[in-house]
Amino acid sequence: MTADLWPAQLWPTLLAEAWAALSADSGLGDATLPAGREVLSVSGAPGNLPSRLPAEDVAIACAGTALLAAAALHAQRGGDRGSRGSPVARLDRRHLAAAFRSEAFLRVDGAPAGPGFAPLSRFWRAADGWVRTHGNYPWHRAALLRALGCAGDAQDDPEPVAAAIAELGAREAEDLVTGAGGVAAAVRDEASWRAEPPGQAVAATPLVEATSVAGAPPRWRPSGPQPASGIRVLDLTRVIAGPVATRYLGALGAEVLRLDPPDRPELPMQAYDGLLAKRSALLDFGTADGHDRLHELLSGADVLVHGYRPHALDRFGLGPQALAERHPGLVVVSLSAWGRRGPWGGRRGFDSIVQAASGIAMAESPDGERPGALPCQLLDHGTGYLCAAAALQALARQSARGGTQFRELSLARTAHWLLGLPRETAEAPLPGDDDGKAWLTTLDSAAGPVTTVLPPGRLDDEALAWPRALSRYGGDEAAWL
């Protein structure tokens, strides 16, 4: 049986939904996507991301939307990759599943770059339920220990944390940790989450929220060999979702420069996995020189992608109105955990935390009592590809209509999309790490060879690829080439 004949596939419908969300405010008359199989060819058998929720179909829709947005932008710029309506975009299910689990395949000089989760990033039994915490970063771990009165204990010893949370209600633990600047969420079922103000605020938000500020003329960008050739992307993101978006833009030909604060170093695994197809520099926006350099870079940029909490960058002149006035014509893609509305608009969050709070963990429960998890960081990776698609679509909109373009996405909104879909009752084992080896490539780096998953997708018959050499974290100048 060929891939196009597999029954009960959701991805064509989801692809159309994602494209409509992306294009709802485009003004280009292209919000309606032709039938999914006519514009995106998907090969391989289903079952590569087994879960009760349709993780694989959502992954196809998210990455497929980014590929289609790339093809559309390339055509608009006068590129030569096929014509709209033909199956110019292609995905392989097995490759995509490996890409959505790229952290599991990462090797630096033959060894893993680090664990996926630190010892204090896990589910804990509370007095009346479960709590999920995130302590991968030292400052979040310190806040967690401080909130629970465990600051004097061994930093990665789970026993004191387990004992402290066991004495608390799940919501009480959530409030204590988040109030101290840490990251935690009580595990909720879907009904509870949707009944609470944070869930209601997320439910009222579109999958991709598009706004624009008029006044900037269209920017003409000549075509190049790839869809995003000649596009400059300033990357202020970390931890999977944002880096997935910007590394995919890099694989599509963009020049991507990532900036990180000097006092908040990235974790080794995230540094290597998140620096593919980009350069990396350290810059302190809080100093006069750093602030001036940031805006010099923005003056030369086409796209800004940032993963800071809503309004966190306003003090640096990066609020929407300030950006539109100082850098007219820019495309700005904002990514957050919860979105900017509602009582959690300024709260920290990660994929695992959103899964816990939104009801996904209980939807994936192995027994109806213990929380479970998706087979990959689907919210991160999926939202990352949607962010890349949003940037590409906004570039097309800006070139046609002008204005300063803003796009907002959140992990929680992607979670709501996933939870609203049909689901299976059966569960299959997760494919092993060996199953993705066909899609691996090895790059050069200062630390030795880095093995990683190739970027998913083909445009016509040309596969996407990463540049041969991987930048050293913080090792580049904060300047455009």
C-alpha cells in the first residue's frame, strides 16, 4: 500500500487548518489550501510517533506548512522550484519522526551531549495529585529548591524535593515554585484546564496570531538558490521550539545570527542541537554598547524571532510599536509558553510543563492515574516549524503589502489544537534510536564531529541540508556577514 492510500489520515485536514491559521490575516487571498495530497507528498507508513493523541499527523502538518510557505515565498521572489499546485514539497514520515526527536540522536565526538532532562525535571506525587517541575537550568533549579525549602540539600538529590512536594497540594506546590521564579505545573485533566482562566485565555487565542503596523514600504528581496537565500534572521531563542524555527530557516538558506546573554549560558545539548545552520554570539542588551549593537543588527535584519516571555523585551525597545517605529518593515515572530493573554501570560514554561497543565499528560496516561507524555517534545518541535512558516509567510506578506509584520505563537495554543483532535485508544512502542540512523549526518565542530538529524523535507527533488560546519556557542561576532 502506498503512503497516499493509508486510511484515516488526519494530516491533510490539519495541513489545511494550519495554512488557514497562518494566512488568515495575509490579505493575499491564499488562505485556502488545495487538497493536502496535491501540494504535499508524504511517504512511508504511519506509526513512527505512537501515542493516543495524533502526534505524527500534527508533526506532518507543522513541518509541511513550513515547507509550503518556503515554496510559496520562493515562487513569489522569482525562484525556479516548481509551480504551485504540483507536489513540490515532500516529507518522509520516518525522517520527520527522527527530526522531532533530534535531541535523542545528537552525538558530539561520538558521545551524547547531555541528558534530556535533569534529575529535578520530572513528575512528583503531591498530596492530592501530581506536579511537573523543570530544573534543567541552574537558575530554575535554584528557584525550585528555594521555594520548597531544600536549598541546603544536594542540588540534584530528588529525595528532599519529593518529600517536600508530598506534603503539599499540587496547586499549592505550583504556586510556591512559580512564585519563586521557578517552573512547575500541577497536572490537570483537560476539563479542569479548560475551566480555569489560563486555559480559557489560551482557548480564545488563534493558533497563529497575526497583526501588522502600517507605514513601512514593501521590501524587495531578490531570489536566490534557496527559498530564504539573502534573508537575515536575528535569533533570540533557546530550548527547542525557537531554535527549531531558526535552524529550519537556516536550512532554507537564511543567514541566522543567534544572540545569547553572557550570564545565562546554554546547556550543551541545547547549544549543539540549537545552533545548526546559524552563527552564535553573546551580547548583553542591558549595557549601552550591547543595546546599541542589538539595534544595529535589527536595522540590517529582515526577521526577528524571539522566545522571551511577553513584554520581557519591552525595556530594550523591542515592543511592537517601538520596533515598528525604529525598524519599519521588519518581520517579528514571538514565541512563548502560554501566550500573552490571561493570568499566565508572563509565566515561564516549557513543553513538558505545558503538557502537564493542559491535560496532555493525563491524555497520555498509561493507566488513567499516572501522568504520561508524548513520544517527543511535539509542542516544541511542532510550534517551531509553525514559527518558521509564520516568518516565511510574513515575509511574503511584507513584500506584497508592506508594513511591519508581527506573528505570535505559543506552546499552549498548539497543545489545544492537538487536544481537540480525534485520538486512538491503542498504544505502540516508541521506535528505538536505531530507527533514525538513515537520516543522520555528521558536521564539523571545534569539539569534534557532531552527528545530528538532517532537516526534514525536500523541495522538488532537492533535500534540505545543514551547512557543513557547526559554530561554537558564543564564538562568532555579533555582526552580519
